[in-house]
Amino acid sequence: MTNPTFGWVFQPSAREAGDAATLMDNNHRFIERVRGVFTTIWVEDHFQWDDRPVVECWTALSMLAPQYSDFAFGTLVLGQSYRNPALTAKMMATLTWLTKGRFIAGIGAGWKEDEYLSYGWPYPPANVRIEQLEEAVEIIKAMWAGSPASYHGKHYTITDAYCEPRPDPPPPLLIGGGGERLTLHVVAKHADWMNVGLCDVTTYARKLETLQGHCEQVGRDYELIKKTYFGFLSLTPEGKEPEQRSDLHVIFGNPEKVIDELGSFIELGVEHFMLRFVDFPNMGGLTLFLEEVMPRL
């Protein structure tokens, strides 16, 4: 069984439209609370949740990274088609350089259809977006490996593109998504870290088994891929009803129940958890986790 590490998932949007003024203050409070305990901070890549205030990913990273030099920072995860992949490679390389290696490059195929359409991006079928993801990853890796880089794919093309200073060493490449036929095949070929989240232990175990099969198919050592899990936690004292969600899996309950479920993920090989607490901006769930759950994992 591994000794897991933990990351805080930055809350990029307020629950209500009028909460913009306190959104960043609440995030800073949580980050200060996990300082010296959690090792990473993660920012998701979205632009709108109805009319609620939303903080853009790269802008937030550029502000947070110099403020909190004791954390590594990651994207959970970038929508590959929101930015030209060569630009993404350059932005990732620059942040890696400026943070002296404190960056984890998370990327995925993109899924939030309403966001694509509202912002004027094409939203092709899932299989096309996953093809684009693989080409984007190949461009990113090519630009980090040598300059100038050229790539001519079905969806993306670059010619004599420079990415200086190139990251040395390159940041870990995390690919998010659990599609068992296509996405996990891309993970097997290219990812340093994998991320699947918001699912139960049985589902996660099946994803890992599928990933292992893809690794065997492409000749990749499954053990070289770091396993991570993005989870929502609803943690309450004994006797109090936890907040749940009907639209996704939440790890919920008293400390004993949460320890049991997280322990099951650890037994499967999860090495790093990215956590968001359902009761944010209240500190109750986080405090229980730090005091009664984390020391026993």
C-alpha cells in the first residue's frame, strides 16, 4: 500500500452570483489551512457555470504560484481544444520555468458542451476530441523535446515552432479522463500521471484494469504511470447528516466511513488525491479531514 499525498482543488466559482467578492478570500483561507500538509494545488479549466463568477485557470495559476512557493501547481485538467496546442505547450513550459519546476501539466479531451458553444468553439464528437487530445499531447511533447518542432496531423499542424526555454526536465504530463476504449489508450501511450475522479471504488478498479490492458497492448510499463483520484468529500461528525450530490459520486460520511473508502482507493494503488470539500467555504469538513482522517491513512 502506498503512502498517499494530497492536493487542494481550488474552488474557481462561487455558489451564488453575488459571492464574487469573497470567493478568492475563501480560497486563500483554505490554502493557508493545508499549508505544510497538502503538497499540490489544482485549478480546473472552465469559463462559465451559468451566471456565477468563474476564475479563469491560467490567470489564477499565474497569481497563485508565486504566492505559495511551497506547493506544486497543476491543471485539472486543461480542455485541449480551448487553446492551440502549440500555445498550450509554450504556456506550460513558461510556467514550469517561472516556478522552478512546480508545475504538473494536466490535460484532457474537453467535455463541457455548453461552454464550447457559448464561446464559439466547435464541439465535435467524443472520438474526434480524443483524437485531437492525442495530437495535442504529441505536439506538446515534441515542442518540449527539441526546437524547432514540426508536426503534421489530422487535426493540428505546427511548422518550425520554438518553445524556448524548453522545460528541463519537462513537467509530469497528467491526462484526465476514464473512457475505457479511447482515452485510457492515450493515457497508456503518453501519460506520466493518470486521473480519474468522481467515481466509486469499483468503477475506479475497472478503469485501472482497463488501463493495464492498454499498457500491455502498447508495450508500456503500467507501474510507471502515477495513479491519482479527484474526489468530492462530504465529511461530518458522527450523527450529523452529510451533504450529498445526486449527479456525481461523493465520498461522504463520518471520519470512519471516509477512511474506509479512501483506504480502498489506496489499496488499488492511488498515490495522490485531489480533494474538494462539499461544504466549502465552511471549514468543518476540511478540519475533520486534517485532524481525524489524514493521520490514519
